[in-house]
Amino acid sequence: MKKKNDNRRKIISVCLFSAVAAVLFFVAAVICFSDLSEHPFGDEKITAEATVGEADKTESNTSKNNTEETTAEKVTEHITETSRINEETGRIIVNPEQELWNLVVVNMGREMPSGYKPELAEILSTGIYMDKRVVPFYEQMYLDAKKDGIILTPYSGYRSYERQERNYKNLTETYMSDYGLSRKEAAKKAAMVILPPGTSEHNLGLAMDICNTKDSFAFTEEYKWLTENAHKYGFILRYTEEKIDITGIVDEPWHWRYVGTEYAEDIKNSGLCLEEYLQMKGIDF
Ligand SMILES: [Zn+2]
């Protein structure tokens, strides 16, 4: 009887030992595989961090926890590339370097990243610049209009983010000191005169204000020519009276935005503003 009990105990011990060993083996395998599965994200991290500099890289290597956190953040950023939010301004941060760069929309709800600067080129030795990819189209439009006796004088093209920021800050501070407004109130008032940095199409280098010595551009020959021909060169009239509710910008007959020859005519004929058109087309802008 005792021997039988001893045998049973032995069998139970062996079973227990085997069970514990199996569990330990399973745990080890999970740890091992989960480590391997992080490698693709690790690669992503390296790519993402390559753009933020050596200092960030060193910092993230000092603690494993920090590295994991940074990795997760970078991956999330990568996935939601076109729908990131600027916590300070509450605006969506757009990606001006996406494939359809010519259709990127900035407005009071959408801004470009603060560090973005397009590659620029000068228009016909005027000292006025636009995105390098747009310049040939503006120049061709200028030359063709000239043949018709129309001079499309470029007045304001690319404006740097920094300049926009400086002007916006100065006006905000003026409103604070002159009217005793809070910073928030003053900033809101300033935004009605100067667009906050990164929300102007001029910061993207994709828009041109075309001037004329006469007061009202909407009644000039230049404006008439543009409404009939600008789409052939990829430009559209961006801000009209009837779309103020959507664009947030008053009627600006002088402001012409490049969207590309592939889209300009269709947008013009649709009667929609750029925001509406892209939404209708289901284009992620
Ligand atoms: Zn403008």
C-alpha cells in the first residue's frame, strides 16, 4: 500500500514538474516572439527619428521605457500622418509633402507643420517666389496673358512661416496693449486681419496675389482674363463671397491658387470651393 502511495506521489510530482516546465517554456517563447515582433516598429523608429536629429536618438537610447514610448508615438504619428492635431492651436496638421501636394488645404482648422519650407523659385526676376513646381505654370500664364495685352503682375507669392508668425504676433500684442484684450481675445481679433502662421496658402508657396493699380480687382481686365484662362495653367480662384462660411476668408479676387492642370478646370466647373470639391471626390487632403 505504502509503495503504491509512493508511486502515486512520484507520478504526481513528475506531472507537476512537467506542467511547470511547460508553462515556463511557453512564457519564454512568448517573450522571445514578442521581442522579435517589435523589430518592424524598431525600423520605423529609426526612420522617424532620423528626421528629428541625433539628440533625440541619444535620449531615447538612455532608457528602454522611453524608447518604447517614443516608438509607439512615432508609429501612431506615422499612421495618422494626415490627421495629427496641434494641441496648442487645436488645428489639424496637414502634410504638404504628400503625393497630392498641389491639393493640400490649409485654413483656420488646418495648418502646415511649422518647419515646412517648400523649394522655391523666383518668378521672372521679380523678387517674388513660389513653390518651384508651380513657377513654370505661372510664368507661362504670364507670358500668354501678355500676348493678349494683359499684365498679371505678381504682387505677393511665398511668405515664410516665420514672417507670418512675426506679423501675427505683433498684431496680437498691439491688440492686447491698445485695447486691453486678453491674449486669446487679441489672437482671435488678429486672425481676422492676418492669418495665423501655417494657415495661409502663401506659406505653402502655392498661391499668388495678382495686383493691378485700380482699386477693385474684380472689375479689371486682368481678373476677366484670369476667370477665363487661369484653369488652363492649373490655377483657381480660391476665395469667393458665397463660400465664406467654409473657407473663412472674405472675397479675394486677386488670390489665385495652384491646384494643377488636372484639377483646375473640373474644380472651376463644379462651382465648389476646394474644401467641398475634395470632400466630394473623397480625396484625403
Ligand atoms: Zn493671397
